[in-house]
Amino acid sequence: MEEMFAQRMAAVPRSFIREILKVSLDPEIISFAGGLPNRKYFPVSGIEAAASAVFAESGADALQYNNSEGIAELKEIIANRYREGKGIDVPADSILITTGSQQALDLVGKVMIDEGDAVLIEEPGYLGAIQSLSMYGPKFQPVPVDEQGLDTEALAARAHDTNAKLLYTVPNFQNPSGVTYTNETREKVAAVVKEKGIVLVEDDPYGELRFCGETRKSFYHYCPEHTVLLGSFSKTVAPGFRVGWLVAPAPLYDKLLIAKQAADLHTASINQYILAKYLQDNDLDAHLKIIINAYGEQCKAMVAAANACLPQEVKLWEPEGGMFLWGQLPAGYDAMELFEFAVREKVVFVPGAAFYTSEKGKSTFRLNFSCTEPAAIEEGMRRLARAFEQYRQSTACAA
């Protein structure tokens, strides 16, 4: 039956994280794998009240077809948050509501990428972006990420050599590395983008989850005419709504709107109405403080447990926010091989190779701290330490 499938499917990788989540269904497993927000902090009562109000006030309208751009109330709320929280003036009519920011990414790929086009992407990079954009047959051009963000010299060289027209970034608490670009790096990236006429995608699902350090400027400050902003309520309110958005310059917006119409007509009306009502009637920033405080404590607990349990030669990068820690095993060690020992010890993580489009990254790994309480984090790290020791002994025996 393989001959019946479109050729593009052969180049699209499985989501390794989704495969790991199947393992995580075992209740004895402590999972540091999924990038899930903590369900403990979903505002259930506020959403329940918002849903009741929507059905009481505008139930029939909320259940009807709607325009493809998204409901005006929700777009105004998003525009106001950009203005008040980030200091950037984003017109509401430049916002397109999408079914999660993952759909926004898919629409960008659909509109901009022809088979064989060069696409600049962070290395390591977000697995969901690699999977989504792979549908359109690009030639990924990876650019290394370090503690300052993208390697701007490598970016300039790649942009010059490949004639790429798209750059995908997660500049705040990057998935998977947790790195946040400095303002200096952002300014240099913007200069390359403007010089080469590249469209820069700024995906920012974690930007409001900062628990230390200073907020950095959006690329929209530096090159608004080249920037597509992606955002989501999945990490700040609840992922089950599947409500995200994109912001794009007018000519690109028009094409993205056509692609949205062809994909699903519009994002579910009822979800937009309920979310808008919740945001109108509740203080989102107060809710975010609760999440930020919790994630900050969980991050500290994971760093402390890792330092206490794991060998010193295992290096971790501590983020200023978001949901992830990035790790590096000693030279010659393979995180996929370690994973097999970890499963036996009832703890899982994500081997880093999944976040690379090249053959690099075998000794790297990602840990998620947002879904695990401090006591379980400590136990999970002890299990990971036992797995590492078993792996070390197996490699010594093999040698």
C-alpha cells in the first residue's frame, strides 16, 4: 500500500515525544519527557464560569460558523497584551486566530515553502517545527544555538550561501535548550534578516513564563516588516482550547488567511468565545504569577536534584523561564542508549537527537520540569542517576 501515499510523507519524521508519551502512561513512570503545562494550574472554575456566561449571553452565535480571521473580541485582547506587555503596537487586523500555534506554523510552511527551498532553523530546534515544515519538502539549514542565542556569524553565512527565505526561531526559553536570545543577538539576527529579505518566524509560546532575569525585546521591535509572530494560550491558560494566533505583514497575512480558509474555515467559535470571556472577566497576569512561581520552584528543584545526583561530567543549562532544562552527556555517550536504561528505572526524558536535522546531538537530552512536583523530581533524578551508572558500566564492559 506504500505506493499509494504522497511522496512527501516519506520525509516527515514521527514525533518522538509522542511515542515517549505512550511509555509515560505507565503510572510508575516519572516523566521528564512531555512539554506539557501543569494541569494543576488550569483555571477550571474561571473557564466554567466563562462557558456558562457565553451560553447564557450568546450561545447560538458561539455555536455558529464564524469568520476565518477570528472573533474581534479575542483579537483585541491579544493586541492589547502586545501593547501593554511587550511595548509593540500590533494592529488587531494583523492577527489571525489559529487552531493552536502549531497550525500557524503549518500555514506559514504551506504559504512560503516549495519543495527544495532552504529553511534556516535553530540547532537544536523545536521538534514540532521540524515535523510540520518537513511536510513541504524543505532543505533545512541548521544554525547553532549557544548561550547567547543563534550564532549570528553562522546565520549570516548560511543566509548568504543558501538564499533562504524563511528563518524559524523560538527566542524565549527555546525549546529544547531553554536558551533566551540576548538583545544584542536579536539585533544582529534582525540585521541579517533585513539585509537578505528573509521572513523571520518568532514562535513565543513560553515568553510569559519568566521566573528570573530581564524581559528581552521581540524581533518585532527590530524588523516588523519581516517578522511573523506566533502565540498561543496553551501554556498560559489551557492547551485543550487549541487556540493560538499569528501576526503577519499585510501581503503575507492575505495568503495565510486563504490557507486558513482552505484548511478548516475557522478555529472553533465556541472555544474563542469562552476564552475571550474568561480573559475579559479574569486577571490573566495574576494567574500567570501562580504558574511562574510554581515553575520557578520546580526548575530549582530539578537543578538541585541533578547537581546532587548526576555525575559532575553531565552538564545542564539552567533557563530563566519556560519549561525545559537542556543537558549534555560526556563525550562518547549516547542519550538514546541511556534512555533504554532509564525506562527500566521507570524514568523517561527526551534524547536530544530528535531536535536535530543533522546527525548531531546524540549526547544531548531534554528534561521537562513543569509537570512534576519537587518530591517526584528528586526521586526521578535518583532513578536517572542509577540508569546513568548502569549505562556507564555497560559501556565499560563493552570496551
